[in-house]
Amino acid sequence: MKKTNLTLIACLFIASLFAQTTGRIENLKDGWGTAFTYVGEIKNKQANGLGVAIYSNKHATRYAGYFLNNQFSGRGAIIFEDGTFLSGTWKNGKLTGKGAYLSKDGDLYLGEFNDGKKEGVGMYVYSDKSILAGALKNDTYEGRCIFINASGTTVADNIYTAGKKNGSGYQYDMNSKTLYEGTWADGTWSSSGTASYASFLKSDKFYSEKTTDQILMGGIDKNNKNLLQDTAFLYNLTNNNRYFGYYDNGFLKNGLIIRDSTVFFGKVNDEGAYGNCSLYKLKKYYDEGNYESDYLDGSNNLSLDLASKTVYFGATDKGNWTGKAWYVNGFNEIYNGNFDKGGFNGPGYIVYNTGKAIRGTYKNDVLTTLTSFTDENGAPIDLKPKSFEAALNLVTSEFPNDFVVFKGVEDPDASVDDYLSARKSIINFPASLGSNLLIEDYDFQIGYSAGFYKGSNFQAAKTQYDKLCRDIATSNIHVKSSTFPIKPTGIVEKATESNTTRTKFTLSDPGLENYSMYAELGYKDGSYTVRLFAGDIKFDD
């Protein structure tokens, strides 16, 4: 009986692995009802696993992370057009658990969420560098909180209700060296009295100091050279750095470090940041995860590039993207596999924004060994087209995406005088010679090139050129905008000996107005070549 159950479990597990595929799903909606297009892992015809939600509402750019039954679920982040973001742990399409939020005003929130609302324990570091930390409920502060004003001259420890000071508390004013204790109502001190709880502001360790170099308010160890101890706030007026949190032996051990362009929250020791920390660089990036000796190090680390709006999640080694991870770039393409110092290296896959996916082995972001190629529905695409027409359809379909799915390793035999770059294609036209190429010229125009003849016999070259013209002209090209296939049109140029001849073909499709196909009989130094060119490459003649 046990053997049967184990076998059944194993079969179900294997079946679930094969049920997982990749692709594209249109017209899904997020937790706020906003429509998006999904690309990524699919199971049971739904977004399940790693993927990207692509927005077109000119507010959000993308959510990159994990999904469950078409909803954001697990670790992930939304980056908005204005460079703001929401990141953390998601459930049923909303942030639930620890997360971070950067507002359009430049206010950074770090803390807990529940069903998309700030709820639990958290803190705001406002754009003016004031700080508010404590308990929240339903997006507002509710409970005991600590506030430090922008000038660093006031520290308050109060009970909040509906986002304002309501109830007992404390407030220390550096300028007057006065501790206010009593009751607040609707944000204003109402009456003096004894607060209902103890505070570091009234501790016998409390010390305050304001000089030309610094402002200090917090606990000190009077038996140990008056070094900072317990909760304290230090504002270095010389370099404009602020430090708030728990101190031991004069050093900040756990808390906030706010500089002119960075906000750090976490633990520090003699070697720098360690453990779970967050670091925000103004308008540049946001990192969170495990730190060691001041570097992101270990697994499950998140890095958002707010300028390029990219997302990296996974392993790091001393700050370098190294190990198993995934990365989503500005084109909504997913790289999932192994990284080495930022380069995509080893086994992995890329899902493109079309939903098509390439699996194989990579070296420095370039495919070296191909395992499989699947379409937007997860179905295999034949890597060896059976006919010229099938290959031309495949190439034409990928022109809007710059043929990116075909790009393999660089071709060392391509002339640098002819092209800015040339890479070998992962597919080839039937009966073509050698590797087909993906080329980019010095005007940054792209093309697909396949050779069909190379030699010194004009008649043989002409025969192949005439055949290539017929093959292009008689092909039925399938495009998304048309129910019926369309044929390329062009006036065939007659080949002449000792000359280069080229015939241009186009397609009457609004999405392919910049796309052309050329049959070329090339001549140079007594040698002839016959090649197909497809793309927006242009020729001088």
C-alpha cells in the first residue's frame, strides 16, 4: 500500500512539472482591477509561478515576481513610470507582510502590509528627512509611535489615533531643553501629566546636546565614558548624516542611517551592514535582503533599478549578481537561471515579452547551447523549419521584436567592415549555407541574413538567385492583422554578370511597413554570393 501511494505521489509530481510551461496571457486584472498582459510561467492555463505583469496605463510599468492563479503572490515588485515602487510579499494580488513603498513625493515607507494597506509595524522616512516610526492600521498610524522632525531638534514618543497624536506621551524639544509629558489631542499638546508608559525620553540615561557639529538626544552610559546606549538620535551637522535606533557602546547596532542621497535600515557592526537590511539610493535603486560585511550576500535578495525599471531577485555574492536568480529587464523579458557577476551564465531560460521562450545554456547573456524554443502558448517551435516558407514566416513574425529570440553567439567570420555586429542565428533556412546571421549595420538597422550560394560560376549563382526570388514571391506569410495569408510583392531585377543585383519585396501590412525582404546576387572580385536579407536593413543603391 505504501509503495502504491509513493508511486502515485511521484507520478503526480512529475505530471505537475510537465504541466508547467511558459507563455503569454492577455487581459488579466490585478488586485485593484487594472488590466495587464502576462508573460511567464503558466500552469492550468493560468499565471502560476514566475512572471511579469505588463501595464499599458502609463502609470505602472510592470510587476515582476510570483503569481498564483493569475494574482500577484509571493515576492515581487511593481515599478511605476515615475520611478516609485511597491515591493515585498504579496497575497491575492495585494501586499501582505513585509514590504516597501516609495511615494511620488519621495517618502519611503518600510514595514508591514495587510491586504495592500500599511498595517502593523513600520516607518516613514519623509523626503525632508523627518522620521515617523511605530504602529499602523488601515494606512494610518494607530498606536505608539516615535517622531523626529526635519531639523532634528524634536523627538516625540506618543500614542497616535487616526494618524495624529491622541492620548498620553512625551516630546523633547532640543532648543528649549524641555520635556513635555502629558496628553495630546488631535495632534496638539493638551495638558501636562504623567504618561501611561515609560519612554527613553524620561529615562535617567537620557542626555541631550546641541553643538556646531551635532545634535544628540538619547540614552548614554554614564559609567562608560558617556557612550551612547539604548535608544538615541544623532544628527551629524557636518556631513548631514542622521542616525536613529539602538546603540551599544557608542555604536548604532540596529536602526536608520539617513544620508543626503541614501536611506539604510538594518543592523550594523564593525564590518558594516549584516543580516536583513534595506538600502534606498535616491532615484537610483532599492536593495533589500541579507547583508554581510556591507554587501548584499546570500539568497533571496531583491534589487530594483529605478532608472531602468529592472528587477533582480535571487543570489548575490559580495554585492555581485552571482548564483541562481531571475532578472526582468526594461523590455519585460525574464532571465531565469544562473548568473555570474551580473552576466547570465549556465543553464536557464529567457521568456520574451511575446511569450516565446528559449531554453538552453548561456554565456554572458548569449545562448551557446539551445534546448528548446516555445511559442506564446508554450507549444514547441520547430528549430529546423521544413520549408523555405515556414522559415520566412518564422523570421517575419520576429521582426517586430528585433529578431532577439534568434540571437546566438557572435560570428567571428563576419566582416567588421560590413556590419556593426553579426551573431549566428539559432535557426537556419533549409538548404542555406553555414550559419544564418542576425546583423546590425552602422545605422542600427537590423536584418536576418541567409546564404544560398558562394562561388565563381555566374550561371549557378543566377539559377539560385532566380529560385530565391520565386521562393520569396510565392510564400504565404501569416500576419496577426490579417485572417488570410499575404504574399510579398516586388519587381524582380534581372541578374547580370559581374554585377551585384538586388530585388526588394515588401508586405502590405501596417505593422510591417519598415520590413523588407531582399534577394541578392552579390559580386566582388570574381566571386558571387546569393543571400536573403530580411528586416529594416537598407542598401545604398
